[in-house]
Amino acid sequence: MSINTDGPEGKNVLSDFRENEIRAFFSNFLKWELLYNNFDVQFLNVDTDKEENRGFDFLYGMYEPFLRDSFRHGVIVEVKGIRDETLFNKGRLTKDIDVLKHKIESALLSKNLHDDPKIQEKDINYFKYGILCYRFTNFDNEKCKKVLMEYQISGLKNGDMFPTIFVLTNDRISTFFHLKREYNNIEFYYPYYREHATNGYESKLSLSYLFSDIIPFKTHENNNTIKNILFFDVPSPLSFKLLENFCGRYQYHDIDRIILANSDYTKKEIYKSYLSDWEQNSKKKIEISCLENDQNIRKDLAEVFR
């Protein structure tokens, strides 16, 4: 084995509580294939010309039907537990992104990683994508957005293989947490897009949907198939019109329910009024559902995503 699971990272057999939560989320809800967790890889440091070890939390096989040969991409997932939200600032974010960026760049060039039998068996050749997961004990969404907006990307020099890093925090994780508690047997809709995807349903959640504002999916309830859309945008006449256009463009007609991730349940009747033209055009009533919006998630994610 070229990947070391007995090094400093691999010896962490109990792992961190937050890592266990994120592992359950990616493995059991997104249903991505976990290739390795808590492992070390030896890299050549080009500055010192010496070998160095780098620890990784998770390496997943990517699922993205809208990207050609997505199965050949490995995704590096790193987990950061934040107990004191005041410590999350531009400096902390910049440091964490720089470290993950370095890991991705090193993975791209690592002979040990590319020679690993499991990596070769899965035909994974690219390590371009990383996901930085922040699990806050107390989450301030506005402050988090402010810190993310302050971050500046630098060093765009590797073209198509420049590391692409996504930041996942409580706001998005909590939505899927509440969704999973309310609905079972979720299957996501992947429309035809250029030469990719085939107007079908999959139980896997893709990378693009993980960070999308619109996620179409179906559920099976009381022997009926219900067509849903999980919607992250703020409800308004304009945003609902854009949603209607999405359904028409991607052949997702006759939806049954819109599930709002960012809404006020006391305004449900107002949101319903935004649908009058859409319902008239489709000749069908559309249900509005407001998800719970507690973003602190004071429960073990692994108990829900299992």
C-alpha cells in the first residue's frame, strides 16, 4: 500500500467527533465512495527537496454526472470543528484554505498516491477538488458570510488543474439534516445536460447539487411519488419565476412541492400567493413546505445520516 494508514493521521483510530459526523454525511447521505480516511501520504517538498508527510481526513471518489469522467476524480475532504465562533476569521480561513490547497497540489504530483493499488483500481487520476467542512457549535451565518466574502483568491497559475475548493458550513449541512429527518427514500433528479446525465434519478447527491440553490428530487409517500424541489433562495415572486423557468428548461414539470430552506413559516400564505401564475399555467396546486432553520444542529449528525 502506497498510502500510509499507520502514520500520525492514521493512528487516530477513534477520530474526531466532528469527523465522524462529516463521514456519515458524505458516505450515507451523499452516498459517495470513501476511499481512505485518516491517512498520510509522503510528498516531495519542492522548496527543501526533502520528503514530508501530509495527513488527510478523507479521500472520496467524486460523484458528478454533469462532468465528463467525474469518476476519475478524487475529492479531498478536510474537517474543522469550531467551538468558539469568534476564532473564525479571515486569517483562520486563509490558513485552512492554503493548507488544503497545498495538499491538493501535492496530491496531483504524488507518485505514492497515484501508485496506490486502490487508487489505480478505481482509475482515479485527478486530485483537483477539495471540500473544507466547518462544523460550528454556535453558528453565526452573517458573520460566516462576511468572512467568506473577505477571502481573496491568489496564485491562479495552473489553468484547468488549479485547485478548486468548496467551503461547507452549518447553513448548508443543517438544511440536509432537517430534510433527512422529514423525508426518506430521497432520489435526486439529474436532467440531460449536454452529453451528460440522462433525465434519471439517483440516490446519490452530486458535488454541484451539494452547493446548488435548486435541488430537484422525488420521494415516495403513501404509495405516491412526490416531485419536490429543495430551494435555498429567499422566496419572492422573482425567485419563484426563476424556479418555474428552471422546471421548464430541464423537463421537471408538474412538481408537487417546493421545500424552502431559508424562509419564515409564518409567511407561508404569502409565499403561496407568489405561485398563482405558476399554478394557473400548470393547472396544478403546488405545496409549500418550510424546513426548520436551526443551524446549530445540537444533535449528532451521524445518528441522522446513517
